[in-house]
Amino acid sequence: MGIYLNPGSSRFEMAVNSEVFVDKTAMVSYLNSCVNTNKRYVSVSRPRRFGKTMAADMVCSYYGRGDGDARALFGGLKVAKTEPVAARSGEARDWDFFLGAFDVVRVTVTEFLEDGEGLREAIECLVDEVTGELMEAYPDVRFGKRVRLHTVMARIHAHTGRRFVIVIDEWDAPMRERPDDEDGQRVYLDFLRDWLKDQPFVALAYMTGILPIKKYGVHSALNMFDEYSMVAPLQLAEYAGFTEREVRELCAGHGRDFSVLREWYAGYEAGGIVPPGEREAPRFSLYAPLSVAKAVSTGKIANYWGGTETYEALAKYIRRDYDGLREKIVLLMDGARLPVNLRTYQNDMTSFKGADDVLALLIHLGYLGWDSREDVAFVPNREVRQIFCDSTNEPSWESTFAAIEASKELVRATIAGEETRVAELLDKAYDCAGNKTYNSEAALSYAVRLAYYAAQKWYTEVVELDSGRGYADVAYLPSPRCPEKPALLVELKWMSDADTALSQIRDRRYHGRLEHYLENLLLVGISYDRDARPGSRGYKRHTCRIERA
């Protein structure tokens, strides 16, 4: 056994012998189906505290050559009870077909990131250490003068016919710990590509990290990898965290109250692949493993995320000055499930173009859960909500919280048909925004939609709904989670009156496109009078009329 070459089973054995252990070894059965195929490149991204390193230890222990203890260790675990895997040749491979079959090279990238050194130096150090062990283990191989990691492994493969399982833990550390060194990151990604891509000596490459693979634009230097993330865990969905059944079993075995643990640590969601003959993928409700393990072991329900550093790390991202980010954070804290566009996120810690990119990062960091059926993010549980509360407990957030509460009251008053209250709240929103005039009906639309910002907690906003005879200004359609809410069809008038707005809805049958909601649909007319003056008799800058369709 070496430090990097065939490190053995001792680390995984300690995990198995621990007081709290959840058996995830059935994952090896899926990895076996990837070995020596085009799917042999596996990149797993999960938040901290979600068992990435233990899974890497498991992979090393199972595949590593020369460890006589591995059979006894795995023989009593779930992988030994899995069904044989059918190979391409048609043969049925038992659970131990690849047990101890390969040389394993395991590196933890954080170990090579010394303070004050650049990424080029880190790569050179990694290459020196690993090639040194490989060349010492194979003294009969002629390596030549050009010593590179991929050439050394290629020569070993050519001389012996042996293939390698390569395990890279914390592979994304350069993106997290050297976020501004973009040139160094490119060099690092090119190094990984040259080491691994299309190399015949690779039987399996298994990488773990927090972030998905770094993109430059729409491209990735490591496009040979299949990615299994918190957004799309696919075949590894049930291994992304502790499942509800596993937590129930832990609580039963340790005399703990499952309902309390569920409130504090549940809430992450994961969807697998759609099985043959089925229409929907299985869904898993996941728990953060480290928090559950500590709570089960100690009996103490607490926030186990790691103290002040965690709060400050979250605060650093949610303070960013992107339009709507703070409002989205407050709504998420209030229980909203909000749509997030993940496509523009570049899978790093710095290349943010808007609020959605920040929210995408928070999903991968575990601060937000993700529902792939509706493409919405949410705060998963009480433990994480507490971190958000601590991270927003400063004066700069007070106005955002106040604005969201006013917006929620505006939605409530609209649903209740309180026309005068709606007008008052719109006037207050106008004053708080510091607007002295609306220059057009388009400006009025923007301001009113901003005032109704909290509606997205319960609704999907549709701007300029096509009715066939024109466009209704704004429609709020209840989300599938809130079918009892009425749909809202809002028509705006600048320098006109609210009755005219309602008449336009009916005359042009804007509501005709919402036939599905006709039994629970409110027509809302809102007007703005630029010439109204505060203090004048009967002063109203906004007026409102609300009717049922």
C-alpha cells in the first residue's frame, strides 16, 4: 500500500466500524456497470457534509489491488446482496467481479494547494508525488526521459496490461480556493483532460467535489465526464444523502425521535432516472448525513453546519447587488419555492451575471434544495433556514424584509377584494420606491409588478398574456402547490381610471384564455393619476377595482 497508489481499506473500515454508519455500498454495483466502458468517467458533486470523501474511500477500498481485507469487509455489506450485473458480452457479473482488480490512484487536491503557491506549482507537486510512487512500484518499466503522469501510467499499461481506477477527491478545490486565478484554473483543467481523456489505462475515473465541472462559456474541458450533482443526481440519487428510510432506521436503532430530525435535517430532494416501462423517475427525500449522524449520536438537535464561518460565507453571496436577489432570498426564507435558471451558471465562485447564478451556487453548496420536476429552489429545512436568518440579521436587510411583508399584504388584500387597501398599499410602494412620476403605462406595469413581488410565492407571473384580441398586462396563475388561490388578471391604466381597465378586460375577453380558472378568477383594474397631489381632497394616486370573472 502507498500514499497515493492502492491506499487500502483502512479509512473505509473505520467508517464501517463507526457508531453511526449508513451502508451505501450498493453504489458500487452501478460503478461496476461503468468500468471499462464509455461511461467510466464519473463526477459526483455534493455539498460539504454529504459523505463525498467516505464514498471515495469506499471506491478505493473496493477496487484497490493487494488488500486482503476487502473481501471480508464488503462481504457483509449491501453490495454483496445486489443482483449480478449483465455485461455487454452477456455474462452475469457478481458483486465481487472487480473486487481488488485494479491499481487505484487516489489524490486529494486540497493537499497540494499550499499557501502562496500557484496552481501550476500545485500540479507539479501532484505529478512528482504520484509518478514517484508509480515508478517505484514498477521498476521494470522503461519510462523514458519525458516523465508526465499520463505517460507514466500509459507505459505501465502497455508493459503490464493493467488498467487504473483513478479517484480524485476535492477535484474542484482550485475553483473554490483560487477563485480569481482563471489562468491557473484553465491549466488545471487541461492537466486533468490530458491525464484522463480517452486514455486506455483508465478503467474508471471517479471525481468528487462541491461544484459541477467548470464551464468556459458553454464548453467544458472535461466533457467526457457524466455528472451526478444535487441538481441531477440520476443513477446516484439515493446515494446523494441519507434517505428517509435510512434515517428512520438510525433513529429506531438509537432511540431518537424521527419526527424531530425530519423537521431539522430533511427537505433535500433528488430524482433518479426513469426506469424502463415507467413514466416517472423515483424521488428521494434526502437528509444531510453529517447533521443526522451527530444528532443521532449525541441526541442533541442543533445546527451542525460549522459555526460563524458558514454564516459569513453565505452572507458574502447573498449581499451581492443583483436585481431582485435580496427579495428572492427573503421569499425563500418565508417558504417560497422559486424558479431559477441554471443554464448561465459557469460552475465557479466568481462568474456571476445575475441573481440566478448566485442561487445556482447556493443549490450546489447545500443552502438551497432543488426540485427538478418544477425547476424551483427552496430552503430545505430548519437547520438551513437558521443559517439564512443569522446571515441576514443586519440593518441593511430591514428594508427588504419590510417591502416583502408589504407585498404579501398587497396580495392578501387583492384576493380579499379590498380595493381601497390595495390602492393604499400601491401608494406606499410608490413612495418607498422614491418615484416622483410614472412616465408611461410600461413604467406603471414595472412598478406594480414590483409591488406584487411576493406573489411569486404562490403564483407564476405571466406578463402581457396573449388573449387573441390584445394583451392583458399581467396574469398571476396559481402554482400547482396552491390550487386554492384565485387566478389574478391585472389590467393597468396610466392617466385613466380603474373602471376603464376592467371594461377593457371584458370587452376584449382577456380572461377567455384562462378558461381553466374561470370559476376562481379575479379581474383587477389598477389606475394611476399622475396629477393627484398629496393632501388634496379625496387624494388617491392609485385606484383599484376588483371583480369576479
